[in-house]
Amino acid sequence: MKVDRTALARFAELRLHAPSVATSLQQGDRRSPFLGRGLEFADYREYDPGDDIRLIDWNVYLRLGQVLVRQFNEERSLSIKVCVDVSGSMEFGEPRKADRAAEVAAALATIALVHRDPVALICFGGDRPPVRAKAVNFDGMAELVHVLERVEPSGVGDAYKQLAGQLGGGRTDRLFLISDLLCEPDAREQQLRLLAASSLHPVLVHTLSAQELQPDLRDVSEVVDAETGETLVLRDGDDAQDAYAAGLQTWLEEIEARCKALGIRYLRLPPEGSSLVGFVEGDLRRAHVVEHVAGGNQ
């Protein structure tokens, strides 16, 4: 897949929005549910032998005769996972959906890693085993881009099984699924349910090409499924055009409604010709997925 590395510097002033406390084990600058060393006082607890005596509140001891240790909210990083669909259907489009998905994944990784939010990248859905890479700071960004650039969309595999094996049983703070979701309804439902169960704040970036959103079927007699090779004969191009548009709209509305019901943030990646910067700084900001470091979402 292709990634425009020169465009990634544009996103250094953004960071991922944290709707709740961070749960990563890596130290960072975000509120977390963990108590320990930090700047913000949280509570007291009784002194245990071996505790750092510098944490004892001597004013409380002199006033009440109790030896209490001050506890602080630890600052941690968000845990981030970015899952990119590399099944055969992502080969379609000009530029390809896979390339646009790779650029979105690289942009999200850049935004996260600049602010020390560790990122796990998972490429799944093709006829080869899933590819996984991880970076804990911006020094690892080059490896993530290298992985994206050497993976190519091909064939179709059991996307749910591949994802489930890579995500494990825990829940991550932010999980991004970048996919065209061109699969059977049952398979799509499995992926969406897994996405919802695997993250506190899941996001679907729905990736479709302009040819899929507005195909010209008037002079087309047959179409071929990119993944299965199945051929569909079109009897009347004009009728097919109208039927396709109606069916596409229903399909998109069903996916968006299902995401809303499952608590998944649904975002549609604009087709080719639209700016990646516009999507990140516009759509993702308005959806409260990213924010400017100084100015928040507005």
C-alpha cells in the first residue's frame, strides 16, 4: 500500500481526544484510574511498612495521630489499535481504497505517537495471515509505515477470526476499524460486534471508492465481484443504475444505524479526490475523535 510520508507532519498539532480516563500501562499525560505517583492528589490510605516516607502527610499525623500516605492520580497514555482491512475488495478504486486506508492509519498513528499514546497496527482480512506491528513512541513510526507499505490487499479470509485472534480479550481505549465492509451481512455483524466489545470508544472509518458510490451502469452488461469472482448479469442498465443507488443508500443507512446501536462512532471516508487533511482536521475533529493540542475541538 502507498503512504504519503510528507503529509504526516501536518498532524503533529493534533492529538486523540480522550472521552474517559486512559488505561494504558505506559506513562503519559492523561488522567487514569490508577493511583500512585502523579501531580493530582486523589486520596489517603493507611501507611504500610515500605511506603515512601516522603508521601506521609505529617500535618495529618500531628493533628490526628494517624500515619496516612497521600495518593495521586497517575498519568497514563491512551491505548490505541488501528485495524486495516486488506481483503481483495480494498484493491478497487483510483487511488485504491487500500492506499487511502493506509494513509488514514498512518495519520492516526502519527497523532497518537507524537503524544506518547502507544499504537498497535493490525492488517487483516486477506488470504494471508494478519500482519501486526506496535510502536510506543514516535521513534517507532517508521516501522509502522514500513509495514503499511509492504502489505498488499489480496483475496479474502475470515476477517472476524483474524481480528478476534489479534485483539484478544481486553478492551483498548481507542480502536479504529478502517474497512469497506464489503462482506456478507452475518460477517459484517460479527465484525461490528467485535469492534464494540473490544474498545471503550470504537470508531469505524467506512472506506468506499467513487466508482462504488456513483458507478455508471448504463452501458454495463455485467459486473464481477472483486473477491469471489462471481459475475452478475445486468438486464437493463438504466434500471440497474436506479436500483443500485437505492440499494446503496439503504445499505449505508443500515450500517450507520447498527454502529449507533452498538456505540460505534461511524465516519465515512470521502472518496478519492478529497483531502486527507480535510478528513482528519474536519470530520475527525467534528466527531470529537481528534482535537488540537491547544484549542480543543472547536
